[in-house]
Amino acid sequence: MKILFVLTSHDKLGDTGKKTGFWIEEFAGPYYTLLDKGVEITLATPKGGKAPIDPSSDTEDASTEDTKRFKSDEKAQNLINNTHKLAEMNPLDFDAVFYPGGHGPLWDLANDAESITLIETFYAQEKPVSFVCHAPAALKSVKTKNGEPLVKGKKVTGFTNSEEEAVNLVDVVPFLVEDMLQENGGIYSKKEDWAAYAIQDGLLITGQNPASSKLVAEKLYDTVKNQ
């Protein structure tokens, strides 16, 4: 089984002067969940090279068993520091795609033409597409073959407005994931803030927040395995 992970290249948190990027837990949890099942994982970003880690995810408070494992895993760190360019990835080479979150995707992957085409191609090839936390931002301009938003009429979740309020970034982010999914016709649902929650609608798998990342990975693995 081969799965493509698509991470953000964006490291600026709006006009705050602070850094952002991808959230370590949302990479590490799914990475080890899938790696330990024998999945071959390839990492790509819009710019290629080093994927920026969100400093807020690199703290003692945010650490998990998987983030600790990542910290001592030279091979995984090397992959993060040397990602492939997204434009060079061919969906035919993979069984599925997974997007970790962090605030970075709100700025780059939401508008990235290569990413949009990639997701549309995976979906058209009837391969699972999966996203966690802020990563559903990448679905903002993704369409189905008939030109409708991919999420229209589908059950979805993603980082909630109240979670964004809790981290005081409502006025910093370019848009709110929950609002965007609903505006695009998604049937949005959520659990309480920070609860683990992932939902699947056919080939589309989404998770609410960092705690949901492994649930997304497990659903993704099972979907590919049963295809």
C-alpha cells in the first residue's frame, strides 16, 4: 500500500509576525499508524524541501507518544526536511492521499492549483482522499467532474469555529474551516472542542482536530485495504 502525504509549505501566521506550518501530531500520529501497518509513505509539499513545523505544536503540552517517537526518528525527520515537490507527484503511483493540518494549509493548499488537481484526480480515480483539522481547507476549491464542490452533500468535519476562537486566531486566519465547508454545501458535524472525531462519506474522510488524526488514518487504511 502506498499513500501520499501532502503537507503545507507555508510558515507565516498571517500578519502576526509568528510562525505556523503543519501540526506535528497530525503528521506523526497517522505516519506511525500507517507505517507500522507496512504502508509505504511519500511526503510532498507545494515548494518541496523542508516542511515547516508549527512551533505551537512543538511543545511539551502538545506532545504525544507519536510526536516523541518522531523527535527521535532520524529517518522521519529526514523525510520532513526533504519533501518532494507536489507538482512532480502522480496519483497513479499511490493508493490514497492524506493531508495533515496546522494553520499553514489555510494559506497555501487552499489555493494551490497542483493540490486542487491532485485531489480531483485521486477522487476521479476512486481513491480515498483524507484530511484532518485545518487540512480540509485544501478542499475549498476542489470540484467533482460535474463542477460542483466536492464536499457538497457529503458528511464532513474539520477544525471548529469554537476551537479557532479558543486559540485566538479567528481574526488572523483567511477563513474558518467550519464556515467554508458549510458554504460549499458540506453536511458539517462536530463533537465538543478537542474531542476525537472523524467521519467518512464514501472516499472522503475528514477529522475534526489533532486528536482525530489517528482515527482518520485508521479509516483511510481500512478503506484502501477493502477496495
